[in-house]
Amino acid sequence: MHDGDVVVIGGGYAGVRLAKRLDDTARVTLVDRKEIFFHRIASLRAGVRPEWSATPFIPYDRLLRHGQVVARKAARVETTDRQVVLATGERLPYDVLVIATGADYPEPARFTGTTADEAVKSFAEHQRSIAAAEHVLVVGGGPSGVELSAEIRLARPDARVTLAHAGPALLNATGSARAGRKARDWLESHDVEVRLDSFMAPGNDFGTYRDAHGNIVAADLSFWATGTTPNTLWLRLAGHGDWLNPSGHVKVDRMLRVEGKPDVFAVGDVNDATELKITPAALAQADLAAHNIRSYLNSSGKHRKEPRLYRPMQRTPIIVPFGAGDGLTVLPVPGGETAVLGSRTSVMAKAKTLMTPYMRRQLGYTAT
């Protein structure tokens, strides 16, 4: 039995998880501008190593047994008529709408174009640039910046690699000074120059960069791993700017509903439910929102489920690979402390496969 029409805009981690959870109980339509799922966790390695070029792409065709996936761009939402209007002019009616458009990541962790072939070409360009570079600058000392620096170093042992970070320690957002020291030790032991307290900006001359102290760094290739931008400009342009907070994230209540809209939910990186924008948080939000959507759709039934409140993840394991064979894991432990686990745990949990087999199974494919 299918209890209503649910339109999910965005086929990333949260959107895919939620659509799959509701497939047996609602008429689900997943809308995404891409024709294929993008496993972003594998994208940094794919941007460096040719043999990984196709790994991040998994077809949507086995995700839903009853619902449908529409490869289109959503243009606007008409809440009065309860319709999503696509860029083609097509209209999708909904009883519940879910915004799961995620965030835009800097290169190379970005899906370029709409097809896998177009994105693979983009990765190939990064691979060629890295292969030819004499000096690569990575800006940003969070998990992505550290991981990318390690991948570049392992792929290009003969190149100069510099990691510049505006803060006083690497991985400072993890709350673990030990993790930052361990990451720095690994990078420096592999001849990566680590520059702390070094806020970078493009210099006046092509290929130069200037820090806050006026020091000049010359590099023929740079990557900026300094954060993400929520994909909500389309909502602002469509007249729903009041749904957004100053940073552009969708404002939601504790049931993950857009404020003042009981039939509109927002999940994953796109909302303001938590500052911790990581995949486990997106999946947890999708699970809770799926429960609350069932509760909303069955609101008059005798087996109605009570809605649940979302509790933001404050502490969750964070795994930072140093290539396929090393890494560290920051693991919260009782009492508010953190443990830092080393190579074996990190390789088994993430570094070797970058969770690709897990995501392939989520989309209905075999692990390999």
C-alpha cells in the first residue's frame, strides 16, 4: 500500500537513503540533475589516480523497486499547489516534499556535468594536471585537505606538495590535538610541507599565493579544501529565501521540517540541523525524516507512528585516510574524550575501499 506522493529533490547520500526507506510505503519520485549517483567519498582519490576514475559513479536504476528516478533539474516549488516544477516545465505533484540537494564541494570532489562520462573527463583533467605539476598547493587542513595532500603525495612522490592551513593545528575541528599532530607527522615524514597559521589568498601574479603575513608561495597547481556551500541558490531564486538562514542552509525544526511547512522536509548537508556535515549525519537524518514522513502520511490511521525529534550528532567517528594503506580514526569515548586509532582500523573501515562496496549495495548493486 502506498500512502502518498513523496518527491525527493537531490540524489546524494541523504536523498538516496530516504527514497529507499520510503519506497515500499509511498509513491516516491527522486529528482536529480545527474543521471547517476556520485559517491563523493571516493572523489579525492579519483581526482588523482586514473584507475579510480569510474569508481565514484553508481547507476540509480536499481535503487527503487516501485518509485522512479527523474534525471532533471528542479526549478521551483509551488507550495500552494503542492507541485515541483522542473526546468523542462514538467510538474510533479507531492503530498510531501524533501529537499536533499546537499552542498557544493571544491575541486576535485565535484561532479561536473550531468553524466558519468562528463564527470570522468573532469577527473582525467585533474589527474593530468597533477601528473605534470612540479608544485601542488592544497589549502585547508581539515579532513579533506589532509586526505587530498596524502593522495597527491603518494601519486607524485617526485613533486613538491604544500598544505597550507589557516588554523594553528591540522584537523582542529575534530577536537583532537593528537589527531592533528599525527596527521602532521605523517605528512611531514612524506615530505609534504605543512604551513600552519597560514591563511592563503591568490597573489597578484599568476601561479602565486600570498598568506596573511605577506609571504609569497609559487605553485603551478592549487586545490582549495576550505569548506562547502549549500545548494540552495535555486530556492532563493524561486522566491523561497525566507526558508534559508544567513549561511544559505535550509532552516528546519527538530522533526527536520522546513520551518512553518509541515509537508516539506530538508535533510543532509543542505539544512541547519547540525554543523557536522558528514555522511553518517546525513544518513541518520534521512532515517529519522523517513519515519516522520510515514507518521505525517498516516496521521489519521489507527497505526499512526509518533514523530521523532532529531538530536544532532556532536561526536561521531571521523576517519581520515592517508592513501589506501594508512590513516587515522578519531573515535569519541565516554567522558567527552577522544581516542585516535591508527592504520589497521582506518584502512579496514574506509581507506582501502573508501566505502565503495557499501554504497554499491545501498543502490542495489554487488559490492564489486
